[in-house]
Amino acid sequence: MTEGDCWIGITQASSSGLILAARVGKHTEDFIEKLIVSTEGKTDCKQWHTDDGGGAERVLPLEVQHIIGLYQTQQLERTNGIIRQQTARWHRQQNKFA
């Protein structure tokens, strides 16, 4: 993968902050669909808040309300930042010995 082709997708319970599912890969509809499928059965939530990254509205089931905007995504963005910092640290440590 080239730079910018790798995305971290996370689904998180808004009430507890618990990470329900996570995926890493190219940002495609297939990527979003796999993230949704891996979240199914872990929550009965019928609302998905996204930052309009594209594709979610075509993949989400009809009974799910899709809300576009940064409302309710602050906690997720903070968690995503922590994960990105940690994986970058692991990457640097791994390359230090190469």
C-alpha cells in the first residue's frame, strides 16, 4: 500500500467508549461493509455517525439511521488518534532493527 491508502476503521459504542470492531485497509465500500458486518450482533444501535468519508450510506442497512457530521464522533476521533500514535510507534520500533 502506498501512503494514504491505509485507513483504520473503528466502530465504538457511544455510551461506554468500547471498541466494537476495527479494520485496517484501503478505504473502499468493501472495507466499510466488512467493518459493518464485523460490528453486527455486538450492538442493537440503529444510528451510525460518520464523518462523510464516503460509501457508508450505500452499505448501511435501510433500518439504520445514518447521521453525517462530526457530532458524536469526538470520542471516536480521540481513540483513533491514540491507535494511530501507538501503531506508528510500533512501526518505528520495528524498523529500528531492520
